[in-house]
Amino acid sequence: MQQSRHVDLPGRDIVLKFRALPSAGPNALALPGGTLILTDDLVTQFGNDPDLIAGVLAHEIGHVAENHSLKQLYHSLSIYLLIALVAGDVGPILDSIALEGQTVINLSFSRRHELDADTYALHLIEQAGFSSAGLQRFFEAIKSYDGKSDWRSSHPLSRDRIRNIEEFNQRLAQ
């Protein structure tokens, strides 16, 4: 089995907070610096499923371990600066076009981070003795939030994430 790169997070503190964010539904997020937020809806709907909660937390820890928030910020700034350097003074029209193009590029970048955090989570929950079935149940449960296509989304479609879990489990069984 391939080892996860940063499972122990040496020198990093993780702070867990619970928040009522009704518009976010059952969700979790990682903030730069290591704060994890679990929504009340997530805890209400899935709090009796330790494998699911462990999977969601491990996914968010993956974002912290891989510094995804900072990488996303640096990536966004570098694209904008590159456009500004090439185009010179970015007026309002070019500014709008640059921001729209940057958004589309960043969505792809963000989807890659999501799949990386999923894989990180699978390694972490396996090492901690939890079942990947919990994370799979979470993605099954949130399928209704998916759109028809992932090209305008910051997250991959749930079906792709479930396939990632199934492939991980197949590799683990070999």
C-alpha cells in the first residue's frame, strides 16, 4: 500500500469548530491555518455514523496537510499577475475577462485538490481503523447537490469520488 505523505501533521494544530450554516447543507471545510468547520446539518444528519464523520474530517485534514487553501490563493494571484504583466494596464473589460478565465482555470485546480484530499483521507482513515465505506456513504448522500456536469463546479461529481474510493479499495485488496 502506498503511504500517505503527511499523515501525522508534525507541528500543525487542527482546530475543530461547529457552525450553523443552513445554506451550506451537510458540509465541512478547512480554513487556512488548520481550522476545520463542520456544519450543524452534517452532524445532525450523519452524527451517528463514525466512519462517515471520520472520512469527512480526514478529507478536510488532507486539505490542511496539503496546504490547498494557500496553493489556491497563490495560483489565483499568479494567473492574474501573469495576465497583468502580459497585457499591461488591466482595464475594467480585460479585468472582467481575466477574472472569468481565471475562475474556470481555478475550478479545475480545485477539483484536483478535492480528489487529492479524498485520497489522503482514504489513507488516513485506513491507518486509523475506520472504514472507507463511511466516506462513500457521504458522497452517495450528497449526490443530489451535484449538477449535470462538473466543469463549473469547484468539486468533482460525487460519482467520480465514489469511483475513486472503489479504485482505492481495489488497490488495497491486492
